[in-house]
Amino acid sequence: MNAVVVLKPNREQSLLRFHPWVFSGAIARIDGQPAEGDVVAVRTAQGDVLAHGHFHSGSITVRVLQFGEKPLNAEFWRMRLEAALRRRQQQGLCANDGTNAFRLVHGEADGLPGLVVDVYAQTAVIQCHTVGMYRIREQLAQLLMELPESPIAAVYDKSSGTMPMRERYNPVDGPLVGNALPSDMVQENGCKFNVAWEGGQKTGFFIDQRENRELLRRYASGQTVLNTFCYTGGFSVYALAGGATRVVSVDTSAKAVEIAAQNVAINFGNNAPHEAVAMDTFEYLRTHPEPFDIIVLDPPAFAKHGDALRNALQAYKRLNLAALRCLRPGGLLFTFSCSQVVDKQNFRNAVFSACAIAQRDARILHQLTQPADHPISIYHPEGEYLKGLVLQVE
């Protein structure tokens, strides 16, 4: 028998609107003694069961896996993973000869909150963001191997940096099923990348920028391009593939710019017009005032919680202002925020302020977001984390 989380009177409205989180402040009591990550039922003060989900201590106490009275059965996990795969097949990702890296599971939007699964060629890399998902990671890995018509031949666990309560569970990254290597060569829209999930950020590559990188390629012919916070050089490779005459990749991590240079060489040889610079982006923009035709700003999240929002918006303003001062008249600014707590309007306001201070006339050519394999549940707007603008600046 599952433990039961009982809501306070009149606190069920968010669940009736299918929002997948139950906050601690909405809970009247807990019947039973659920362990961290157990599946619990959620019911109203009147006794109606509304959902079942993973229990966790903290402000988000329950992450809903399934709405309604029906409890989870043995086939639940398989059905959820198969449904996620079908959606990616509908998007044309699983049979795309030029792209073999995509997101298979995107948390709440795929009905599996706390779980991320990225596929790189034949390896699925999973990240567990909750104890509930971590406890069943081996079961999930086996189910991933059994998915029909999928390319997956191995599963690698990359949860050590995302798991809560790490001191209790001591998560260690490594293969779960199959011959899961620490890295592999993948393709994205025909561009090649050496993706190292063992030591890289996230699951190894920022798949969510795939379509935005392709947009840059369309604009890059004959242009000079500055790619800041370049990580392993995704935007740089696409710029060169589009015919850029000069590309500079900047990142504070010497290891990242080394891999960026390697990815450029894999695609274009050692004589490509590319320079990799290990330097803080703000410092580079201050000390290298040379004008570029296109500048890409793709920083890490400046705010990971609401308390940091104000400082984050100031940082976005300063960053965009510094870039505008290095952008040629008529040039393009690709600017992004991946901070979940920074909404589209706040981000646009920060960029607007930078343009006003720089006294540069600008028009928005594109409003960018995450691709279809990073879907957003209409009931969970918090899932819309990536936002971007392409500005033409006079």
C-alpha cells in the first residue's frame, strides 16, 4: 500500500489543472512513512485520489507521474518510454541520416519528471534529477535497451552532478547496460562532433541548440563570427559550415576550447579560419574591441532560483552591452538565456536596456526557443527554459 499525501482544503486546484508538482505548503499531512523516492498517492481533503508520483523532501514534495485514481502498474515505465520514442520518431529524429543525437526523454513534458535521456548514436545517456528516478535507473536502462525500432545499444548513467542528496546516495557515473563508452562521434545536421558524456557538461552536448545552430549557418556566409561561452564549439562548427571567413571561439575552460578546436578540425581540417581562446567572455569583449559581423552569446544559467533573478538580469544586460560594442553596424547578435527563472519578457527587457544604453538601433529577426525533442507541457510552463533573440543591429 502506497503512502498517501493529503492536501489541505481547497489546495487541489493546480492538480486539477494537471500541473505536475505538489508543493509542501499545500500538504495537510502524510499518511504512512514514505522513503525518499517512493511512489505515493495524492488525495484531497475530501478523500478523492488525484494523482500518483514520486515523494521527496523539500519544497516540491511530489512530482506527479500519473493523474487520476489508477495506480502505477508494471507496464507504466515501458509505456511512457515508448510514447516518448514515438514522439521523436514523428519528429523525424530517429531515422535522420544527418542527425543521430537527440533528446529522448525531457522530464515533465514526457510524463517522467526528474528524468532526462539523451541519445548519442547508439548510447543513451541518462540523468536523474530526483531520488525516485535514481532508485530505478537500472530498470529504466533495461527498458531503454528493449525499445522497439530504437538505435540504443548501451546506456550510460550521468547522474552524479544532478542527483539531490548526493552525500547519502554517493552516485557514481558509469555504464549501466551494454558497452557504454565514455564518448563517441555523433552527427548533427551533417556536422560531426566528438561528444564526451563522461567529463562534459550536462549529458555531454547541448542538443537543445540544434535548430538555432542551423539558423546561424544560414547567416554565416562571408561573415566574421565570435562564439562566446563556446563550450565544445557547436555554433563555431556551424558558422564555418555556412561559409564564415573567420570564427573565434571563446570559453573560460581551456579544456572546452581544446575540444572546440578538435571539432573544427574533424569537420574542416587543421587550416580552417578558426581561433580558439581560453578566456573569460567579459574580459575578451573588453580587451578585444575588434568588430565582428555576428556575435553569439550563449552563457550558462545566470540564475538557477528566483532569489538570483535581479542579479541575473543585470548580468544579461552587461553581457549584451559588451557584445553590442563589438558588433559591426548591420551585424547580427544571437543572444540566449537558459535560466528557467528568467522569462521571455524579462530577458527581452534586459537586451532592450543594453541596446538603449549602447544607443544602437536594433530589430528582432527571430525569437528562438528549444527544439521539439525538448517539448514544453502546456500545463507546466516552467519547462520553457531556453529563450533567444536574433537582433540585427545598426
